[in-house]
Amino acid sequence: MKTIAERLKSASDSIRQLCQTVNLPPDQVALLAVSKTKPIEDIRCAYEAGQRLFGENYVQEGVEKIQALDDLTDIQWHFIGPLQSNKTRAVATHFDWMQSLDRIKIAKRLNDQRPEDKPPLQVLIQINISHDQRKSGLENDTELFALAEQIAALPNLNLRGLMAIPAAGLDDAQQLAVFIRMRRLFDGLRARFPQADTLSMGMSGDMHNAIKAGSTMVRLGTAIFGARSNAAQ
């Protein structure tokens, strides 16, 4: 059984090789280690192996981990799950990034609840690129640019780009087409908001197509920490 450090190295090597295949700089794509349901000890192991970016899907679990690991001051915490309005304060207070923003109500609450002693919360707008009713996110360009304009007016938020989770069950060609559509949306966003530099798309099973289409951040959980228990899934 591979250690977490070995899995991290393997994942990083795969990302570099994929970047070379499509003629991208080796540091073009960041690796976000998704640590949901995994114990704090596993996160420390990943940290000791050099990992600094961690993603959490559940607010309470994420906050507990952040507080338990507050001695690791250079960790960057990303919230990547759906967020209810009654939990925005915890995300605004404890996380560095919010990747799944898709409503102005949530944006305003995050802005108003961001502590004064913290830098602006870095945010990505989530796009429902496959129009999957089971997933969150905006459905079209009009909604995207309207929300982006509203976020840009909020001083405690910094719009950094887009995030997407394509529908499951797509074949290779469909998968690539979805990611290419996301890249076009991202390019359109960057044309209006030059600070947007992050396109978060791609997980263990589809990161090859995500990187080919222009992802700048892939989100890997099982590939780093191993399979989750049946109860956690």
C-alpha cells in the first residue's frame, strides 16, 4: 500500500507529464488535495510531504481541521462544497478560498462576514457546465457575467475564476468538449476581469482532459488519501 507521500509524488508526476503532453509549463496546474472525511493525521502527512493546498466539502468538518492545524500557518484552505446561508460566517472566518459560489446572496454574506484582519476571500464562480440538476452552479453566460460584476463590487471578495464539476458518465469526447466549453467561459471572464487566473476543473478520473482543455487546478481526493469508507461515501 502506497503512503500519502508516495501518492502525492505520483499525482504530481502525472500532472507534470500531462502538462508536457499539451506543451504547458510544468507549474501551470496546481494540485488541490481534497481531504474531506479524512483524519487530521492524514493532512499532516500530506503537509510534511510538501502539500499546501487543501479542499474541504463540509463546513463543520473543515473548520475543525483548520483549528486543529492552526500551527501550520502556510496551509491554504479551499471550501469546495455547496454552502447554505446559515453557514457563511464559518467559511468567511476560517477559509482562504471559496470555490463554489453561485448566488449573490451568499456572496454578500461572505463579504459582510469576512473579518477585518483577514485579506479578501478568494472566490471562484461555480458553473453547472453539464446542466445537471443534481449539481449546483450557474447555467449560462448571462448569469455568470451578472454575478461576476456584483462580486467585483464587494471589497472583501476577490474574484479569481471559475470552477466546475461535469456530469458523471460522459465518454472521453463528451468530457473533453465540456472542459473546452469551460475554458471558453473562463477566457471570456478573464477578458473582463484580468485578475481571474484560476480554472478549477478535473478530478482523478478526468484530469487528463481537464488539463488538455486548460485547467489551472485539479482537485484530487482518493488519488492522494486513498478510498473513503462506504459510510463516508
